[in-house]
Amino acid sequence: RFSIKDTKSICFLHITSCISDQTTQSIFELCCKVKSSSQKGKKMSSDGNSKSEPKPESALKSFLSGGVGGVCAVLVGHPLDLVKVRIQTGDGGSTMQVLRSSFAQGGVRGLYRGVSAPMLSVAPCFAVSFWGYDMGKRFVSYFNTNDEPNRPSNLSVTQLCIAGFLSAIPMTAIMAPTERIKCLLQVQANEVAKGGKGKYSGIRDCATQLFKEGGIRSIYKGTFVTILRDGPGSAAYFGVYELAKREISRAQGLEPGDLSPVAVLTAGGLAGMGCWIVQIPADTIKSRYQTAPEGMYNGLFDVYKKLISDEGPAGLFRGLRPALLRAFPANAACFYGMEVARRALSFMD
């Protein structure tokens, strides 16, 4: 009923239809594969972006927030620091006895005797410390060998302790001379209370006389022992703080940045206590060395030998009680002030 020409046309249409169906199906499958690959690539890219190193926090923000924390620490902790130095340098009596005598001599002003030197220096000192810690974390992160991205938030506690140790190096340039002047003024106040005559009229006079006696070397007397004190102390300081924050946040099921003020104060207080437990022996030697008359000791080791000979190993820990009593509230205030300032200055990132 069909001609040969019709039959050929029908076959051609059938073949064309089959080819078209196959081609359409192939194109559809190819598009599906391309779409799937594209989505997979986007997902991998998204994951990669989420794991990429974020923009580091502003170094200036770390510097300023550390200064705020330092001021808070001095305002809260100076009275007990006064007690610590007087006990370390030979003033008899317990912590409460020294506090009462200081208050009786000059009231609240007597408790804050010598505060001008640390107040003028502690803001830049803590500012440099927290800036140095931030720089230390960035430095240590470059050597992070685990699979996590190289960012400070993924550092181990040991790495954070190393960063803390590094922070003490630039801080010592400010801390050493101000610690010497502070200790001399505090010890002088103790001698005046016993009927003696004061040698220095104030910070400027003390610095001037020290420079006349031995030049810049006299002002920086005790720098090496200050590093011996602040290096391990700073390692413990920042390490304990970060560890406490992580443990508290894990217990509360929160991120470390979402902790309550009470949690931050607790972590900061524990950090201060950990710091002083580590550095009190070096601090005792430093106080003896910096406040001694010229020529009394031949060096740091001579201070150590005479102290051990006269008082035994327990002499190295003189002043530990007032140091710990001061450490918790002072450093709780320091870290809380720092965290508040850091959040307020977040626009600087």
C-alpha cells in the first residue's frame, strides 16, 4: 500500500527520531553531570572559604585593649602589690599587718603609695604585652603542622604558652626601669614609716638620681632577671587564661567569645594566680637586687646564694600570699577590661 519512496521516508523519519531521542537524552545527562559537578565545586569552594584563614584582628586594637586592661589591673591590685614588695624586702609582719600599717600611715593614699610609676607605665606595658601576645600567636601559627588552617584560634595550649613567652620580650623594655623605680619608692616609704629619711622626692627625682649614680645602666638594673621572671610568667599567664576559657566554654556549651562576665573574670583571676606561682621566686630575687644599695651584691646569683643561706628555699616564696591575693582580682579586672575594650574596638578589624 506504500510506495518505495514512502517506505524510505518513513524509515528516515524513524531513524531521525531515534537519533534525536538519543541525542536529547545524552545532552540531558551531560547537563545533569555538569550541574552536579558545578554544585560540588561550589560546595568545595564554600568549604574552602570557611576554612581559609580569616583576616587577623587589628594589632592596634590589641594594643589599645591591653592598655585598658592594664589600668584596671593597677587600680584593683596596687595595694596588695605594695604589701608584697615590703614583705619581700624584709618588712616583718603578715599581709594584714602591713596593710593596716600602710593604711594607718596615709589612709587610702598610703595604700597607693608609688602607684604613679606603674600607672604611667602599666598602660603601655600591658598594651605592649597584649600586642606582643597577638604577634606571638601569628608567629607561632606559621609553624602549625596539623590539618587545621593556620589561624590563632586553632593553636594548642602549648603554642599559646610560647606566644605568651614571646610577649614578655618587648614588654621588658618598659617594665624593667619602672619596676626598679616602683620598688625603690615602696621600700623608701617603709623606711620613712620607721623614722628614716626619704632619699627620693618622687618618680622624676628617683630616675634622675639613678641616672647620676650609674647612667642608663642603673635605671635598667635588673632587666635580665625581669625577663627571667616575665617570660615564664607570661607563658603561664596567657596559657592558663586560654585553657580556662576553653574549659569553661566546653562545660557551658558556648563559644569562648560568648562567655559571661563572671566566666571571663574567673579565667582572668586564675591566669593571674598561675602567673605568680610560676614567677614569684624570680620576682623575689628581682626585688632584692633592684632595691639593694650599689655594691651590696655581685650579681643575681649572689642574691640567690645569700637569700638561700639566710632564709632557705622558703625565702624565694616570700610575698606569695599577698601576690596571690592581689593576682586574682587584679587580673580578673585586667582581662575583663581588655575583653570589653576589644569588643568596643571591633570596628578596627
